[in-house]
Amino acid sequence: MDTEWRDTRSQLINSIDILLARRATGLMTRDNYRTVNNITLGKYPEAKQ
């Protein structure tokens, strides 16, 4: 087994992990999640600075 990869991955948290946690705990509604997702996918060019 590749335990080194698993250990490294377990120490990392990315923006997707945070968004999923917020959605799961009810801190982010479906509409807010969709908006953030659209921004990260580049669907709102004015959001890029």
C-alpha cells in the first residue's frame, strides 16, 4: 500500500473539502454552493482579479 500518499493527503485540506463540509453542515445553501462553483469554473469573468 502507498501509505506515504495517504499520509500526505490526510494532512491537506483544499477548497473543495471546505465547500463540501459547509454544505454538509448546512452553512452553505445549494444556491451559494452553485455560485461558488460557477466562480471557480470561470463562469463569472468579472470575479477574476
